[in-house]
Amino acid sequence: MAKKDFRLLQGNEAIVEGAIAAGCRFFAGYPITPATEIAEGMSVKMPAVDGTFVQMEDEIGSMGAIIGASLAGVKSMTATSGPGFSLMQENIGFACITEVPCVIANIMRGGPSTGLPTNPSQSDLMQARWGTHGDHPIIVLAPHSVEECFSVTVKAFNLSERYRVPVILTADEVVAHMREKVELPPVESLEIIDRVHPTVPPDWYIPYEDNSLGVPPMPAFGDGYRYHVTGLVHDVRGFPTSRPDEVDSLIRRLHRKIDKGLDYIQEGESFLMDDAEVAIIAYSSVARSAKQAAILARENGQKVGVFRPITLWPFMRKAIEEILKNVRAVIVPEMNMGQYSREVKRVDQGYARIITLNRVDGQVITPDDIIRKLKEIY
Amino acid sequence: MPEYTRLIHQYLRHDKKFPHVWCPGCGNGILLGSLIRAIHQTGFSKDDIVIVSGIGCSGRLPVYVDFNTLHTTHGRALTFATGVKLANPSLNVITIMGDGDSMAIGGNHFVHAARRNIDVTAIILNNSIYGMTGGQYSPTTPYGMRASTAVYNSIEQAFKISELAVTAGASFVGRQTVYNAKLLDSLIKKAILKRGFSVVEVITHCHTQYGRQNRLGSAVDMLKWQRDNAVPVEKAAKMTPEALKGKIITGILVDRDLPIYEEEYDKIRAKAKGLV
């Protein structure tokens, strides 16, 4: 047995380790609290693994650079927080329509605007979903521990490569800045997915041709497959088009490839849910308080469980519908004014009572906060 | 087969994307010709060339050429080019931008790409106007000229693109008019072959918008204006500032050897691995 790799890591540091394990070899970023440690870590580690770190002039440039690097065949990522995430949105849309794999870590702090730079928040949930313009599906993943900062980052790269989409990795400041003992798995034990490369001769290559997965193979610039990449709506050959049938089929394929992959993309954790009468639905650091609250509630004979979506988007409709059908009430604690709870309410057909718990004072939601809410039910 | 037909077949997506979107008489077509002649002369393989553009009339150029082509967002071509080049330094990356694209919305990226001295060639089509959106004034519209958002007249000072590039730290900066197409060929070739950030400012005309709104005549009249007002940099050195007023100084403005980002980053890799 090889010696186990135990480390005391910060969430942001684990994201760096996860990215490198997943094969990321290009990072472009701009300093911003509370995500800066990711850039700092990348500046140390990237050159040591023959990768590249570049500090760009702003987040717009960071996003452009990682898309460029990915088109040149290198797995790439950037990291930021709310204000920088806003600057990235236009180019995130470019990655959506051109189907360029890349990963964007958004470490959530309080907003709007400069807001509360050093305090946690979960208020970018909707920015992650709808930040860029136009109709587009998006994958957003949320780790809740340092260990998951590693594994979910690997998953983010895998999904981005498999579906040729930008993937948003989002954690609140608490998860990004806390330190925990973690065991890093050997890289050989990880499932690493790489984008599918075309096997046809270059003359036969049709860059955006549909297939069973809805994800066309992708060559790297320089591979001999000279093709055109444009943010304009394009036909299967990659050339601009405004022909209604071609426009329609591109936009629908972009959605279909994610819709068809929901079972693969969506992941959540059920904690003490088997006999639960009340479910707490929480993500990122709040899920940690929720688990503690469930344990304490059960000491009082209250059958409380926790469902924690790791995949925030696409919304885990099926799993949450199932929960709503099987419990009396659901509590959705969030460090925002109710961004996820609104989605839960949208799928609720009168199945269960939905109680919101919102903190927007820059402070964490504690187990006590949740216990107090439980009194409204019991 | 005549030479130009051979080049068309070799380098243009002639059977796919033509006719092009540019107005009859536009200077962008002259630049397109210069670009493929220059690339042909460098002898690089088509597979190793990446053409990156932003948005606007200039942004449409890559779709016509048979290289790895990337049509990005407005002003951001150099950021995408930075990623492509750093991820695979063996590629030859050329960006095509307009004056609004590179100087207004993309001005920040331009000065920083020059400062980093990344080995990318930036070709800027300067026609003094936002053409595609219908003739609004740009950062290079001269003071006093008219545009659809300056119907009384423009009160802003025009950016000097090449001089900015020199100050920002580019290795190579040159300016040429589309009238002098042969000289433009050789300038672009030199810029592509130069290691480090190289800038070619291409003075062109937009008779459809800028020319019409300012009553400057047809495309031919505007080309003649370029002919009559271009002054080679060697000749300009002997002229007084008064005599140079309103003239276009053409030729190589700077050609110097400065540290190149990719080469410097290789040293960082060696340090990170404990090799030095």
C-alpha cells in the first residue's frame, strides 16, 4: 500500500489540487477576495507541472484567455468572486455557444457591488445560472467541505470536457477559507474525462455536427483540423448563419445535450433522510450546519433529515420533488434572500410546507438558527 | 494559373463563405490580400496559423481564411490570443481588430498585451469610425469630424495607435496604408516573423460611413488621400512638426528586442521545478 496523502488544506488550496489532478494546465486570473488563494496557489503549482499561470489585466481578460487556452487543447480554469464573476459573464456566454470546456470557480461573498468582500454569502446562485445573456443551460456545482473542494473540482473538469460546456464551481467564503484534514486520493485512482477528439480525416470534419450525445468531437488548434469558431450563431460547419432552422437546431442542441445528461450531471447527498418527516435542503457551508441541526433535532425525537444538492444547476427537480412528496415540511436555509428556495417552491405542487430561512448579514447560518426554525413545525 | 488565383485557392475558404460582407471598395479586402500574401511568404503551415478577431467589420475577416480561426467578443481578441499562444507557443497567432475594437472597448487588453510582450501579431484596421453599426465616432475619429453620434462634430482627440503601442512596450510597431498594398505585405510579413508583440496599424477608409458623413468622396478619392498624405518615417524625421500636421507617418516605427513573455515564463517553469 502506498502511503496515504493526508494534508491540512484550505478549501481554495484543495480546489488548486483538484484542478491539477483533473489535468488543468492553464490558469488565468485576477486578484479578488475571497478567491485569491486559488490564483496564488496556481502561480506556484502551474509552472511546476509544465502548465501556465498568467495574471490578466481584469476578469474579462481572464475568461478570454482560458477559452483561448482550451481551444488550443489545454484544460483551463479561472477563479473569482461576485464582482469579477459579473465581468466574466459575456465571455462565459461565448464559451456556451462555442462549446469550449473550461471551469470558473466563483467564491461567493456578499453583494451587490463591492458588498462584503470578506464575509460569506450564497447570493450568486442566480448569477451563476442567468448571469450571461441569452438562452443557455449551465452546470453549477457546490462543494461543502475541503475534501469536496478537491473531488468536486475534478467533477467540474470532467463534466466540462464531457459536455463541452463552461462549468461553474461555486462555494461560499466559509468553505473556501476553512481548513480541514483531507486525504488526497492518488491521481491514478481518479476518473479523468478528456474531450473527445475527432477521428475522421480533417476534410471530413464537421465541427458542430449533432450525434447521440449532442456533443461534437473537438480538435485543438494546430491539430490539422482548421475550423472556424464564432460567437455568432453558426451552422454545423461553424460558419455564421441566421437561417431559422439552423439557429433553432443549434440552440436546442445546446440545451438537449445537458437535458439528456441530467442523471449523470446531477449529484446530491441525503443525510438521515430515510425516515425523515422534515427535510432541510441546504448547500455549501449551510449544509454543514443543517447536518448538525438534524443530529440535534433527532436527540429530541424530531425526525429531521438533510438533502444537499451538489449540483445546483441544472436544478435537481426530480430528487427534490421526491423529497417534497415524502415529508411534511421543508426548510431551505440560505445566505441570501431565497434564491434556491424559490426554485423549490416552483416544483412544489402543494406536497409539503416550505419554510425559508435567510441570513443576509454576512454571518453564517448556525445549527441553532435552524433549530429555532424547526420550532415553527414541531 | 495566375499567382493570385493560386493564393485564393490555397488560403481562402473561397468555396464556402463568399461573397464577403464588406462594402464594395472597402479597404478590408486589400488587407485580406496583404495578409495572405505575407503569410504565404513566411512559409508557415496553415495548420500553425491562428487568426483571432473581435467584433465589427474587421471581426469578419477570419471566416474567409483557411486557418484555425476564432471570432471572439468585442474588444477581447487579444485576451483569447493570449490564451491560445501561452497554451501552445508553437502556434503563430495573429489578431485582427478595428480601431474601436482595439482602442475603446479593448484598449486595456491592448496596452497589457504590449506590456507583457507576448509573441502575438496585432493587426489593427484603422478606418476612424464604427462602420458596422452605422458610423458612430471612434477613438480614432479626428477632432472636428462628423459621425452619426457626432452630428455637430467630434470634440474628442484621436488616439495615436502606433505611438501608444511603442509606449506600452511592443517589440515591433509599424503603420501603413492600404493604398501602399505592396509595402503593407512586407510590413505584415516582418511583424509576423518578429518575436514579441508586434503591431501593424493599417490606415484604411470607410467611404460608406466616414467618407459619406464627411463628404470625402468615393473609395478611390479616399485612397488618393492616403497616397497624398502618407510620409515614410525616414522622410518624416527630416520634416518640421508643422509640415507633418495631418500626415500619416508610415513604415517601421520601432523594431527592438525586449524580453518575450513565453521565454521568461520558461525560466519560471525551470525555477518552479527546482532546476535553477
